Amino acid sequence: MDDLRWQRPKACGEGASCPEVAMADDMVYVRSSLLPTSIARLTLPEWRDLLSGVRNGEFDV
């Protein structure tokens, strides 16, 4: 996974607590800039479901 190109939202700028995402080989990798060695691997359908849930407020507290 060393060759992944990690991206973060523009709104984060150089912040220290941001989500980071990388895509490769039909997989999506997600991590926090606070814990860069803890990486979640999602299939494209799982990624779409996660984004849909976020957009629909399913994870709002």
C-alpha cells in the first residue's frame, strides 16, 4: 500500500485530523490522518453505500 496516492478534502487544508482516501484496483482505501497505519479497504459498492449514508445523515449524532 506504499504506492497509494492519498487524497483529502480541500476543506481540510493542512489540518491534522482529516479523512484520506486512495483508490486502486477497484478498491477504495480510507484512513484518518491521525492514524495513517489504520486503513479500511472497501469495495466500490461498499464505498458508494458509505457515501450515501454520509449524505443522508445516517451517521449524524
